[in-house]
Amino acid sequence: MMAPEISSASSLPLERLAEGFAASFAGYVVPISADVRAFEQRLRTEHVHLADSLVMMKEGRLVALALVARRNVTSRVAAMGVVPELRRGGLGRELLRRVLDEARARGDRSVRLEVIESNTPAVALYERMGFQVRRRLVGWEGTPPEQAVPLEEIPLVTALEAILRYGEPGLPWQLAPETVAGLTAPTRAFRLGAAVAVVTEAGSQELVLRSLVAGEKRRQGEGSRLLRALAARMSGRWWRVPAIVPEELGAGFFAANGLKRQSLTQLEMVSSSNPS
């Protein structure tokens, strides 16, 4: 039987990549869809480069893949998965070694990734391959109190300007301004005073808070007023903040606004691909 071969993900059409992506994450803690539109949006917003991403093929079938995102001299393993029947057979290790070798050859200074903390086999693999834990990422969910006050809906580009000016430095990849810049409808932005929020509608009953900055009036209640006004405007919705927020960031704010910390946590891990 032929051994799997590794090649660039750019050799396959998006439809096959989306299907292979879903297949390689079958049974995963977080469900992965084979929807091409959702897959394409992930590539775009997270700056995944298909030419630098890898697929592992066996007898014409995609059995593993590693999506690689790039910004400046930093690479990120945006996703890496193996089909269920071939897991724990060394394919993930082989694929990750190739990712690191190619990042080193490109001159990238570091490679980062996020992994669900309870996925102990994956955490152990990344540690064996030289990754170190940088921080824990957490999420929040619930229904904020409602406070009906007038809100201004603003263009996403206007919100991005505020995020760039007032946002926290060194945010995780999926919270970074570069990711927010790639979002499209059904994502919307709102402003109340100096505070700005970016929200994505995830179906008719759920809202995902993608970003919130209080502007120059931090810790003066501007952010809470904006969140509560949004809750009133979109009454009855369940609010979710994905587990991509540094553990030390905003815990008091979310708790004070009726959100509870999710049980799922992630670890952000980093490997220096070109130590100097």
C-alpha cells in the first residue's frame, strides 16, 4: 500500500479542500462544516495561504491537512487534522514537521497555533515538536442585561479604525485587527459614545461578539453601556464570545455583564522557527 504523499493545498479546488477539512476533523470537539462559503471566509479572514498550506493524499483521497496562515514573518497553523481511521499513526507529526521546515526555509521567525486544552494528545504532540504554551484562551456566553439607548450603526472600516487606535496590543490571531478587517456581512458594527463593537449574527438566535473597545474612556462604563444597548436592540439573543480571548483580558467586564465563562479553553502555543 502506498504511503501518503504531501503536497501544496493549492493543488486542490476549494470544494475538495472544504470536504477534506471537515473529514479530517470528524468527531472533533467543535463541529466543522464542509460548507465552501464558510471555508472560504475562514481562509480570507485568517490570512490562510493555500500555497503554503499542506495536504496529505493517499490513493487520491485527502487524509490530512494543515492550513497555514501568514502575516509578515509569523506563520500560524490555523488548523491541522487527520481522518479518524489514520489518527495516532504519525501523520500529524510528519505534517507538522514539514510545516516547520517550510516556515524555516521562508525565513519566518515563529510559528504559532491554538489547541483545545482538553485535547491532550495534540498538546503533547506540539510540545514534542518544540511548541511552548504562551497563554490560555477562554470564551464567554450568556444574555447581557438590556438597556435601551440610541445606537449608531457604523461601517466596519470605521470600527476598525477605533480598534487599531484603542485595542489591546498583541492579541491572538483571531482577535487581531487584521482578522476583523476581513469580516463581511452578517457582521455589523455599532458605536455608542466612544465605544465600538463588532458583532456577527450566527443564525436567528445567537450573536457572536467579535470585538469591543471603549475608546479613550476605558474603565468608565462605556463598553458596558454599549453591550447592554446592543442586547436591548437585539433582544432575546444568546451572546457568545469564542474561546480566543486571553484569560486575563476582560474577565471582570464579561462577568459584570451577565456572561459566564465557557468550559472549553484553548492554549496558544508558539515555536521559534529561526532562533537567533
